[in-house]
Amino acid sequence: MRSLLPITVRSRLAVTVGALVLGATLLVGPLALTVAEHDMRAVLGDQQFALLSSAAAFIDDRLEARVREMDVLARSVPPAALHDPRRLQAWLSEREPGALDGFVNVVAFARNGDLVASGSSMPSAQPLTGAGRQYFEETVRRRHGLVSEPFQSRLSGAQIVLVTVPVFDAAGDLAYVLAGRIDLQHSNFLRQIDALKPGRSGYLFLMSADGVVIDHPNRERLMERLDAAAGDKMDGYPGAQRALHGFEGWLHGVDRQGAAIFTYKRLRSTGWVLGARYPSDEAFAPMARMRRRVLAVAAALALLAGGFAWWLVRRRLRPLDALRRKVAAMRRGGVGSAALQADPQLCRRDEIGELARAFHGLVHEREQASNRVRAIADNVPAAIAYVDRDERIVFTNAGFERMLGLAGGACGRTVREALGEAGYARLEPLVRAVLRGERGRVEDVRSDDKRRHQLIDYLPDVIEDDDGNLGVAGFYVLAMDISERKEAELVQAASEQRLRLIADNLPVLICYIDRNHRLGFANATFRAWLGLGEGRVEGMHLLEALGKPGYDGARARLLGAFAGNGVRFEMALQAAGQHRILEWTFVPDRGGAAVGADAGAAPGAEAGAVTGVYALAHDMTRMKEAERRLVQMARVDDLTGIANRRLFNETLARALERARRKGSVLGLAYLDIDHFKRINDTWGHGVGDEVLQEFARRLSASVRAVDTVARLAGDEFVIVLEDVGGVAQAAQTGAQVVEAMRAPFATSAGELAVSASVGITLADAGAGPLPDQERLLGQADAALYEAKRAGRDRFVVLGDAAAPAGYRPEG
């Protein structure tokens, strides 16, 4: 069947040029109208916004007038009714109906929010309250009138707006809150400005700051809440969502009734949004009539211009049609390429003549290109062949001939004949699949040499017939010798096995973590320390391996490692019934190969990107325990087991700081063993050490748990007394210490009589600046000297400035 469309380039080009001229002509007129319509739309939008701004100013004035009316009413409340709700009710009931324009009713709330008076009859049901309602609380807080958001009245069930004002008594205290009710179903907000509505069918509407319709020509839409989830076309108000968030101006949109210009303006007094809708068909009616006339004129001109362009192109492209006929004759074999040079229509110095000369040169270059392709194919390090659908070899390169070792070449033979029965049987499933249009790849071992491995790719040659159906005309075969690669893979596998053996026997936890926090590798130590057994851990989430406490402790550091930073930290871990302190090191894997089957590296990750993290953990449990013991030894006296001088200095510094913050009294006791040198000289240092140990034990037992006992040197001891109640409590502590030492000391030399002298100083942070450590220690030493001078075996308490003793025991 002959096609109705042009089939020659000349005809197609003529039709195309004619259509382009026709289309361009038709486009100019509407485009100019579109620009004019855009400008007109901007003028109309600005005009509507100016009118709407005037309407908004009028409504603002009306609302402010309502607030002033209510304020005047509040100022006129009789003084006798300011504290008597019954008189207030009588006063509101006697007020003439319609005294306040536009208010349906006026009610009064007490300071606690209870409804105490109403211009109409009081409700007989459960009492109503304004407590907790925004209009009441805001009026009380701000102490001046306001206009509430619209809501449904609990008294009448009507949709209303309240205008509230505070009522103050003579002392300026809030007595009541008056509220004037405006019924939205019978209000007249917008009807007073209907003269400003756009066009004949346009209208104005009003909505609150949170999207509730306050006034609308369609009374059924009052109190309708606009759903913010509906976007810019919510409930038929294009741009309303933007207006509720502060937009003022105009826009063109489409609602349920069609296209229109929407304008929005926010009221300054309440934050409400006044809107207007101006239908587009009414606004642009004059432009539509002009568009129809312009299109009719443009269509007539376009037809004339298109017809002339079609005739001109066909006349100028006659030589191209002659070139087409010559080429077709060459394909049929009727003429040679010299016929292109013999036709005078083709010997031109234009594009068509150049095309004829280029085609003549291509015929010659084709043979040269074919020779070059053959040379390239014969020298690539691969075997290449083409097999048709009958499994007959049509083309081979020299590498394929060498691979098969066939005398006389392989072209013209079938695949079965070329490979033999054994070779064909191995590859037959792949041949069947590629003839169905499936690509295939296989690794094969040459039958004559088991060490020679080949990687063979089968690529279908898919073509499209005249009816547009796809079919396989044959397939390409590409074979490469991969023996060296296979040998390298075996060497690499052996190397990996050795590395795995080493990693599994190191006393270090080693694993690889991908970006999904899953394990790509874990050594045997990892499994043993975490009690994971011999099952597969690759792909296991780190939370499952470490447990929640361990994962929570490592997660933030792991994120830092994935950000490209090396991380080292210590973390305690309880696993497999054992507590360990591990020193972890996270090393980012920047763009490296994924480890394990589930490594999870992102495909196509940029070079240098962190694709995973190597984690290594050393067991630091024993070292940490040794460090703890060393720290303990450095701060505890070896002989007595109490704090040494270093720990005492730290404790006293912290105690002074706490006393400064709290303004409390801090005490420091300085004491030693009376005639301790005589004990050493008489019984020896061994017995002296026993006395020191028992002295420290009794001393620790004589003070409070919050007090700190320390040995400075020899037989010198100190006690840090925090939050001392005063001189009496310090004296009580001194007496307890002295009395505790009077009992005989049991030693290896028998029972010995031992006594102690105690000097106590007090520092009151509430009475003035506290002394430093050295001064405080000097004051305590002075108190100790006083106790020794008084005869030993006693205590002395001094004040802040080492004043005379506050307490000296007798005897």
C-alpha cells in the first residue's frame, strides 16, 4: 500500500519548510497576544490588590470601632456593679437592644473566667467559663481589648467572633472581662464593601490567621478550616497557604470554578487575611475577542506563505532527486561510481555536488577501511569470529584460526565441525542461549591442554526486519587466553589463606565494618572474645555482635571514622562471661575494595571516599588494673592504708572550694602521737609501725564518713572536717579522738600506753575570705602546739585567726 506521506527528502523538506513557515506565522500573533495578556494580567492584579488594600483598611477601621464601642461600654459600667454580678446582670439586661451596632449579645466574665452576666438570659445548664480560652487569657494578660479567633459558641452552638475588653475598678484592678458576640451567620463584615468586589461574579472572603473562614458569600463555608496538607490549591483557595504564612499580593490560579485572579491582604488589627476572587474569563474577555480576530488573520497569511515555501524548495532540490536515482542504480549494479561525475546536474559547486563527490570517495574508502579492520582484528590478543543463525562461521580473525588450529581456515564450517563433538557438547547450551538473544560468558579449558584457560563471550547480533520485529541474525564470539590470570588468582588465594591464618592467631580483635555497620570480615579472636562461635559472622550487624551497650559506645566513634578520621579510644565490654577493657583503633578504608560478600561498599563510590572501616582492639584489662593499682599506691599511705600527703592536698583544695561555694565552716585537725620517738627508741621501728597502724585505724573510726584522715609523715596525721557545725562540734570530734587513743595499744612488745595531742582550726566562709591551704595548715599546727604546751593528751580548738583556744579539756 502506497504511503500518503512524502517519501523523498525533497518532498519531506518542502513539506517541512512549508509547515515551519505556516507555524511561524501562526505563532507570531498568539505570542504577541500572550505578552500583552501577561502585562494586562499584571495591571489587573496590581489594581485588585490596591482595591483589596482599601477594603482591608475599611475592615480594620470597623473592627477597631467595635473594640472602641466595647471599651466605651466597659467604662460606663456603674461603680455599684463592679463587684456585684447581680447588678451587672441587671445593668446589661436593661441596656437598649441595638445599643452596640453589630453585636448579638454582650456577656461578662469574672476574673476567674466564670460567666457571671449576659445581655440575654443566663444559661440554665452547666455554668460556662472563659478560663483557658485564648480570648479571655489574652485580654487578662494584655489588659486591653482584642478580637478573638472564630469559634463555635458553647452557649448557642453558633459560629461567632468575640470582641473583648477588660473592666477595671477604681483601684485599677481587673473586675470583669466584657465580651461582645458577633454571629458569623448573620454578620455583615464584607457586605459593606461589596462595591469593591472584582467584576460582576467575583467576590470577597475573609479567613482567620490559622485558616478558618470567617466570612464568605456562601454561608455554608463559614468556619470551614482550610487543610494545610492540601498545598497551594487547598479547598479551592489557590495561594491561601502562602497568604497564611505572610504573603500579600495577587496570583493567578485555578480552583473548582475555573481560572481566576486571587488577591490576599492581611488585616493589621487581627492578623486575618482578606481575599478576593476575580474570574479570568470575565477579566480577560476583551483580550479573548482580540485573540480570535488575530488568529484568523494569521492563519490566512500562514497558508499563503507555506504554499509558496513548499513550491520554492521543491524547485531548488531537483538535483538532490537526481543524486538519489544514481545511487539507487549503483546499488542495483547497473552503473558505476563514474556515473556520478557524468551527470551535469551533479557537477555543481554547491552542497549537492559536494555530496556526490563525497559518495564517490566513500566507495573507494570502504575497501580500504575493510582492509584496515581485518589487519586490526588479526593482531588483537583475542580470537574473534562471527557465526550466523545456522551456526555457520562467517568471519574469523587470525587469532581464531590459530586457536582452533584448523587447516584451510574455519570460514564456511559449522561450529560443530570446527570444535568437534566434545567441544561442541560443552558449549552447546551457550550457543542455544545466544541465538535466543541472551548474552553469555563462560570459562573453558582447552581439550588439548588442561592448563590453558579461555574466557569466551557470546554477543547476539540483534537486527530489526522491515516490519519492525527484532530477531537474532547471528552472534559474535570473543575468546581470550586467561591462563596467567587464573594462575595469579591461585597464588592470591594461597596468600589470603596465609594472611587469614596469621590474623586468626593474633591476640588482637580484627574486623572490617561496612557503611551499613555490618561485618565484612572478623578473625578468630573476634569470635572467641565475643562468644560468637564458629557460625558465619559476615553480614552480621555490629549491634548484634557487640550488644547494645558496646554498640552505643562505639557508634559515635565509628561515624567519625566514616567521616575520614582515624579514631582511637578505650571501651569496656562484657562478652562471653568476661569483662574486658579494649583499646580500639578505627582505620578508614578510603576507596578500597569491599571486604567480604556483604561489605556494602557503595557502587561507583568516588576515589578517596570511605567505603568501610578496619577495627583493631587490644585487650588492656590487665594493664588498666595495674595502672589502677599504681594510682592507688601513689595516693594511699603504704603503712597505714589511709590517704597520704598528695591525696590530702587534693582533698583539702576541693573542700576549701566547696566551703566557699556553700558559705560553710571547714575544720582542719593536726595531731601526732605523744612521745612517739621514745617508742621507736625503746621498742624499735617495728613496734612503732604497729602503733602507727593502730593509731590510723582508731583515728578513722573516730570521725564521720565525710571526713578525710591522712598521714603526712612519721607520726603526723591530719583530719579534714567538712560542714562543721561550729566550735562545739569540732571540740566533740577532738575529744573523741583523744579518748580513742587512751586505751592500751596491743603490740608485739605487749600493751603500750599511747596518747595523742590534737590541734583544730576552723575557717568560716560566711564570715569572710577563706585562708589558703598553707595558712590553714599553719593554723592547725599552731593549735597542736598549744595542746602540747598545755601538757599533751588533749585537744585545742582555735578560730580563723589562731585566736586563743576556744576549748581546752581539763587534765
